[in-house]
Amino acid sequence: MWTCLLQWMYPVKQYMMILKGYTKNLHRPEASIIERYIAEEAIEFCSKYIEKEKPIVLPESQHDERVGGKGSRGLHVITPNLEELKQAHLYILNNSNEVVLYIVLHEALDKESNPKMTKNRVLKQHNKTFLNWFKDPIFGDDNAL
């Protein structure tokens, strides 16, 4: 009879050792054992439930068919037209601290040439003419502002 009990005790002791390994908080061992046990059961259930799906790995390349499995580096060059280039240049100049004095001066000159212009009209006029006007003080004068 005792041999039968000892044979049944070994799996229980082994399982208790596994559960003891789940203990992270020594002040509340039951809570951490339950938390880890539930997490393990949930993972086991999900893995059995979703075993038909692909495992989570690195995403497959969209270009595998095109390059035949070899690695490639693509370079996408954008060539802006002249209007887009001027717009980008104006944006950079308008957001540069070094150019603020020139912007204020040019807006004042635009307002001076036509005092009845609204702020919106001054801004539109400034955006149209600033790039061409800006070349003169910079390239023409050695002692620019």
C-alpha cells in the first residue's frame, strides 16, 4: 500500500516544484502562482486553438517574387518641378531665424508699395516675390543686413 502512495506522490511533488517556480512575490505566493498558471493556461489554449494559423515571425517581403529571394535596396528619386522647388525653398527660408529680418523688410516694402493691401494680400504678394527679391540683398551687397 505504501509503495502505491509513494508512486502517486512523485508527480504531485514534481508539479508542486513547477508551481513553486512561478512564485515571484514572496509575500503573496498564492497570487503570483495563480497569475502565472492562468497565463500559461491561456497561452496553451490559444496555441491549440490557433495552431492552424502561421506562427508570428518576421513579415514576408512584398518583393520576393520580383527579386527571387535576394536582398535588394531600392532608391526612389523624386524630381520636383520648378514650382515645387520654389515652394520648398520659400518654406525653408520662412522657417529660418537668420532670414526673419529680410522677411519683415520685404513685407514692409510690399505694404509700402500698396498701403490698401490686406494682410492676406500682402502675404500672397510676399510669397510670389520674396525669392527673387531675396537674391538681390544677399548676392548684391557684401554688407547685407
